[in-house]
Amino acid sequence: MAELAKAAVERIIRKASGLRVSDKAALELAEILEEIALKISQEAALLARHAKRKTVTASDIRLAARKL
């Protein structure tokens, strides 16, 4: 089950398309976004560890997103 709020995902889809959104579509996108966010977070954590830091920074997230 997705941790992202269904309502938030529905707003993203509506903002992008102007169309109504089915519950299944919102949940599917939420699951996909979470998978992507998990991969980015894992890569960002590796970057922070490589820099000998215990804190993931915004620049780690940006770099990890570009890398993936």
C-alpha cells in the first residue's frame, strides 16, 4: 500500500491533465512515485556516506535524481 496520500497524488494528476482521476490511477501513481523516491533516497544516502556525512542534503537528492 502506498504511503503517499491519495488526495495529493490526485491533485498532481489533475494539475497535469485537468481530468478526473480514478482511485486506482491515483494509487498506481503513488506506488510508482514511492519506488522512484526510494531509489533516489538510497542513492542520496550513498552520496552522503561517501562524503563522510550522516545527513542527506538537498544537493544529494538532486544529484541522485540526475544520476538515476
